[in-house]
Amino acid sequence: KQRKSRVASQHFDEICQRIAEGEGLRPMCDKSDHLPSWRTVLRFVREDEEAYSRYREARQIQAETMRDHILHLVEAPLPTDPKLAMAEVQRRRLEVDAKEKHIRQMQPSGVRDKVEDKQDQSGEIVIRWGDSAIEASVQ
């Protein structure tokens, strides 16, 4: 018999809200005395279908906040010292790459989680002119 983990509704609401605002689950739970452990939250999400749906939605919204942070990183001025500027460029590149990978994992079908919103990447090109059509496939 599997033990059912419980997370209070108001705590789960707060957790989802804070995740959607860009905060990470583990640091949030580790720093807050009133929240359950991150392990308990993940167990709850794994065992409860509604909780999973809400958690997934919060993570998808978090990916949007990450996009905003990426833009901020790109637009922020660099240090005037050339060596520091190069180091900062490399640091930002690493951070952007990690966030972009996370975004692709959290939003494989876009922010609305609808497959039809994702750009077609089938490799097919169709050109129509009047009643004629030329089709080409890229493998």
C-alpha cells in the first residue's frame, strides 16, 4: 500500500504562484519554514493528477518569466573592462543556454501546451500557384 503524501491547499497555491513568478522549488522549500519539503511536494504532484496539472502549468508560466530574464541578460550593459566584459559574456551565455534548454523542456508545445501552436517542423515545403502545386520533402 502506497502512502499518500499531503500538501495543504494554501501551501500548494503559494508554491505554484512562486514557481510561476520564477522561483525554484527546492530553494523555496528549503528557505521557508512553513512549506513542506520539496520531496513531499514532488511526491504529492506525482500522486495527484490535479496537482500535477497545476504544477505543470506553473512551470510553463515560469518558462515565460525565464524568457523575460534572458532578454534582460542580453540587453544589460557589460563592464567597461574588456577582460571582465568577456567573462561576463561567457557567464551570460551559459545562463541563457541553460534557461533555453529548460524552456524547451517545460514548453515543448508552447505556452498554451497545444501541439497545433508549435511551428511545423516536418521538413515539407509546398508552393502553390493557381491550380498547380510543387511539393518537396527534406529528410
